[in-house]
Amino acid sequence: MKYPKAGARQIVTRWGVTPLLVCHLILAVLCVGCEGNKKSTLTEAEIARLTYAPKPSRPDQLTVSGESITCDDIMASTPDESVAASLPREKLMELARQTTQEQFMELARPQIQRRLQGLNGSIAGVVLYKQARRELGDKVNDESLETVAKQQWRRFVLESHGGNEAQADEALRKMGMNRATYEDWVKKQALIQYVVSSRYVPDLPITRRELMAEYDRIKDERFAQEGVLQFRLIDLQVDKIELDDPNEDPVRKARDRAEELRRRIEAGEDFGELAKQYSHGHRREMGGLWRPRDPEALATPYDELAKKAQEMEPDQIAGPIEAPGHFFVVKLEEKQEAGYQSLSEVQGEVRKAIQEKRWQEARQGLEAEIGRQVDLVDTSEFVDYCLERLYRLANEPAPAP
């Protein structure tokens, strides 16, 4: 039996979406294969598009990597942002209602500009999603994409909020989102991941050296395993031994009984039944069976059992084991040494970690390039247009009843 690893975790973000959707998930989302569109290098047209940012032709749009960014794109919340960093439309509108237009423009402009500079990759995500939709077109299986989004929502509720849907809804509300906008965001991430993986992640073999290096990098966090012992115990406590003669030595009688019980068990009698009959320990009604536990956590006098277990194998019987005020007869049920799962056991997981790392590096490179393109463009007219529009919208008179 393998016991839980120390520090074990699943590779899932706090918002329920894995950093890399593996091939079978991509196949579920798209009507194309994992390898069919794979390219190891960029075409000249792609290089040109990724390294040149034309000036916007109209004030309500910003052109980046050939994709048009709108005011709504830069003001939308995304769940991978912290609450402090988020910029939901509602918060800006509330600010607009509390200030003059001049004050609003002064306070909000730096926030929008920071967002355009790549806060949490939000603009890069918009660009990559629009690129994915344009290039994949009708290859996208919208029905399966909807299924994936709902699966990720359930994972978000379960793994980030202990299955509490109300708590998950509240977390999204604080981000200026709801369940529908969260699921829409998940769909976008799936398409972005497909495009980055199929077009920009190097399709190179994984070497043994890479496997070893990645294993060493993540083993403390993901592959450490605790030392664990489970045993059955007959605990004879000297002060509870019944004496036939007041002059009897209780220590000697406890030792003799322990030796007798060990011989009876070795002769074939049931350990659990003898524990129920003779043990003074708190687990006697369970046949002396203790729950699995870290041997380092055994307090005196039971730490003597951990010492003895080091030289025992499962199903082996030992006793009498003497400790202050006690004589033990023990049967070792399970033993797991503290250490790490071997590379051979977790090689598949390490390979996935390397693939995830390559994907992250590819996306980060794209995000950095998109950010450099934004820096080449004078965004002031676009930012002012967006803020002026939002200010007017926030301060429109309420419709007559």
C-alpha cells in the first residue's frame, strides 16, 4: 500500500485550470489531431506578425499582432488575477460616478496603461484567443468545449472551495465575474493552450538528463513520501497485571505473559483475538490494530515500537519489547520508509512536468513579444477613448420609470 506523499499536490491552479491541457483534452475540444498542426518553427509571415505592431487605424481599437483589441477586452476581469490587481468594469464605473471626468481620467489612466503593458498576461491572452478563433474557425467543437468548461467549473468548486458552490460563486463575484463568465474564460484558455502547444512548443525528445534534472527540481514538493508504520499491538501494562499472589513480581509476570502470548501467536492463534482478551491498550477492541502513522510521531513509550520496526518485515511478530511500565507484543502490518518515489515510478509525471514547463516558456515568450509590440504603439488616444466612453456610460441619467 502506498501512503500519501508529504506535500503532495495536483498540478492545478487555484482557479481549476491546469497549466497544460494534455492531448486527449485538446482532442475533446477540437475536431483535429494533436500532431496534425504541429510546427517546429515559425513561418516568415508569423515572424513578421509577431514582431511588428501597426498603428491603430481608429481610436476605439488597438491593433496588436494583427488582432484588434477593444475597450471591453482590456477592462474584462480574469480569474488568474488577484483581487487587488483586478480591474472589473464595475469598479471603474463606480469610480467614474464618484469623481469628475478629469479626476477619473487621471486616476484610471495608469491602471489601464499597466494593463496594456501585460498585467498578468491579460492582453496577451486576448490576442492569442482571437488568433486561435480566427485560425481554427469551424474546427472548434463548441459542444465539447462547453463540456470541458463545466468540468473545470466542478474542479474549481471541489479543489479550491471544498465542494462549496456558494463559496466559489462568491470568490468569482469579488473578481467581477460569475459562473458564466468563468466558464467562458476556461473555453478561451483551452483554445489558447491548443494554439501555443501546437504551434510554438518545441517538439523535441526528452533526454534522460532532462528527466533527472526535472525530477530533482520537483521531487521535494511532489514525490516525497512520509515514513509510515501500521501494526497490531498487545500492550501489557505492569500496573494493570492481575496477580494471583500479592508477593508476585508484576514486572516478571507481565514479561512472562508477553512471552507466552508471542508463542501462542506463532503457534497459529489469532493475534487480534488475543489482543482483545489480554491487551490493556486503547486499541484492544479493534484487535490491537493501530492506524497508519509516522513513526517519528510515536510518543513515549510507543517510540520503542518504531525502533523495533526498523529491523522487522510485514507480518513478522516481535516481543516481548520492554518499555517503562509496559511489555509489548507487536505484529508489523505495513512499513514505508521515508524518502522519495523513484524516478522509474513517476517518470510519466516528470515528462508531463517538462511538457508543461515548455508550454509555459513558449507562452511567456509570446506574452513578452506581444508586450513589446504594445510598447511600440502610442496607446494614449485609445486609452482616453475607452475611459471617456466608460465615464459617459457610468453617468448616464437613469431611464424614466
